[in-house]
Amino acid sequence: MLTIIVASPVLQETIEDPLFKLMKSFLKPTALSVLLLAFFAFALTGCEREPDSGPHGEGINGNVQIYNAYGEAQDPSGVTVTIEQTGRTTKTDSEGAYVLPYLASGNYSLKFAKEGHPTTFVHNVEHVRTKHTSTPVPIARMIEPSAYFVTQASVAVNKNQQNNPYYSITGKLNKAVPAGKEIQLKLYLGKNAAVSLSDYVHMFSYKVSGQEFQINYPYFASLIINNEMQHGDTVYMVLFTDAIVEDACDGKWQKPDCTNSSTLNSTNPIVFSETIP
């Protein structure tokens, strides 16, 4: 006779109930504790910085450009970049780029130096340390200063085909600008014989080559605007030379995206004059 025994779920639960309850009372808090520990371990690991990053993991980055006096780009690698406040240094790569990581928040001045090139600076770099970004620094442009100056200069009043007057200024440099190259010639016009870089009414820039030059100035309205001067007044003029790279840096108001080394040559100022026609 075959006897079939069927295990009743109710009976099984009743029989195993004490053991089952004991296991549940043990496993539930244990599993919960393990899960909580795993969660906190993950959270802490995710929040930790690189072991070598220290408390100030992010810093500043920038770029250096080097030009000769004729505006031709030079090798930007190997420029020593120094934080003046700390003395910390780094060097630019083959593209002129540099990074100074792990830097505390603050206001910094940077010095850029390379043998055979003019030293330049970038001041007032406001760095605020953030978690994943670094602060961009305005481009530092190291530009060879002009080695040229004016040795002769004179002015005459001429008229164009429309019978409008203009100044015709002729002069000579201390040496010839090489063929195919140019430098800047800057004309400063003022109200007295003390006309200079800091005392003038109007300035206009020209590009010249060779040794002898001839330039025209028809912009008399710039002299008499705002009643600075009047027709018939004597205008005093002086010429200086500069590197061909533009000295103005485009960018946001009061926040230019580049800064230049000093390039203007104010040697041997020759002052000459003429009346405003």
C-alpha cells in the first residue's frame, strides 16, 4: 500500500515558526547594517579627493605668446611662470600653455620670463577654488620692444584733390626696417612743446618700412573736438616707434583677455610744430 504524505504549508510554517522568527530577527538588522555600511563607504569614497591633491585641488591655467618687433610669432615654450606671492614656478609647453594646479583662493600676480625676451606680468588674477574647474588667466604676450627711433622729422600743410588740408610729415629712422617687415610709427599731437606720451590731445598710428618715411595726418577734427584746440592754434608733434603687434587687448570691460610687455621706444624725441589750417 502506497502512502502519500503531503506537507501542509500551514503545518510547515507552524513547525518552523520559532526558527523562522529567530532567523528573521537576526538577518533583517544584519542585512540592513551591511547595506548602510556599504552606502556610507561609497558616499565617503565619492566625496574624497585625490590623495595627492590636498585641500586646494584646482588652480589656474593660461597661455603665453611671444612676438618679435615685426609681429612674427616666436617659440613660446620654456617660459618660466612664477607666482609672485608664493615663488612657485612652472614652465610653458610647446604651445605656450601652462597650469599651476592645487592653488588656494586669492589674488595673484604672475611673472613671465624667458632668456632673450622681455619679461612681462599679469596682475590681479582673482582665483576662486572650485571643485572641478581652474581659473583662466589673461594671455601674456611677450613682445620684443622696438629698436628704432626717429632722427629727423618735419611737417608741411598740403591739400588733397578735394582741396582739404592735411599734414604731410616726412622723417628718417635711425636704421632701415628690413625688406618685407614693418614697425609702428606713433604720432602724438599736443597743445605745447612738452607734448609726450602722457601729455597730448590726439595720437595716430602708422605702419612704416625702410628708413625714410612719409605719413599724412588729415584728422584736424580730433584736435578741435571738445574745444581742446582751435583753427589757427599751433600744434606740437612728436614721433615714437613701437612693435607692430597691436598693444590693445580685446576683452570684457576692465578685464582684457591679454596683457603685453612694454614695447614702445621713446628714445630721442624730436618735437616739431605747425598751425591748424
